[in-house]
Amino acid sequence: MAWYDKLGLGIKVNRAAAADPQNVWQTLFTVAGGLIVVKAIVGVRTVIQAGGASTMQLRHSVGGVFDAGTLSVAADTVGTVYYLTGDTTDPIISGVGGLLVIGGRVVATSTRYGGFESNLIVGAGNIQVTMTAAAGTGSTRYMLWYTPLDDGATVVAA
């Protein structure tokens, strides 16, 4: 049993590092067969971006944007972690070298906490990311944990 199974996060799907998209929506994961609960989405920077100002945003191809605003990813170093809280009024949270988890909650700032579990309910479609044009070349790998709500619902990495 993997450590994340012990946390009750469900099924883990890994997406290998790939070049960040520039001004297009790139599919990270495909949901098929019914509804799922996305327990967590985590991205890890694997190659620093060579461009200037750039922002990141995540969405479901059918259900719309997951986060309230774009996250600046300019000058993010290798190892920077990106995390989606599941609250559509929150931006994506990031941390250089990792994010602090206390009592099962990700610390976003000294006063704001996001739950470790995103708990986004999504149906068939694609979970996607976009970066603005000035992104330059960089890459990120992603992990997603989910629990199927419908029999036969699955997620695969794109």
C-alpha cells in the first residue's frame, strides 16, 4: 500500500513532465465513464522557464475554470510545487521546494489555509492547464488523486 492510500486520497494518476503550453489549453488528464471527485491536483516544476512574465490557470474542458485567478509562475525554480485548493475563489497556491502541510491542510500564507483535499466533482472531459505567451520554455509534471463516484469512471494522463 502506498503512503497516499493511507491518507484516503484514492487513486493516483501521474503525468510525466512535459513542456508548458503557451496561450493554449493543454490536456493533463482525461476523465471518462462518469463523475469523479478530484481529491488533489499537484504540479511540480521540472525545468525553469526561460521566458518573462507568465501566468498559470487550470480548468475542466466542460465545467470551466477551477481557480479564481491566474498564478504568476515567472522565475519559478525547479522544484516549485503548485496546488489547487478546490475552492474556486482561491488562486493556485505555489511554494518553492514544496508546500507546508500541517494537520492535513496546506498552508497558503501565515493566516490562510487550503485543505489538502481539493474535492472537486467533475464529469467526463479534460483537466487542462494554460500558461501565458511569455512563458518561454519550461516544463511541469502533474499528479492527480481521485475517487470514482460512478461505476466505471476513470482518469488517465494525457
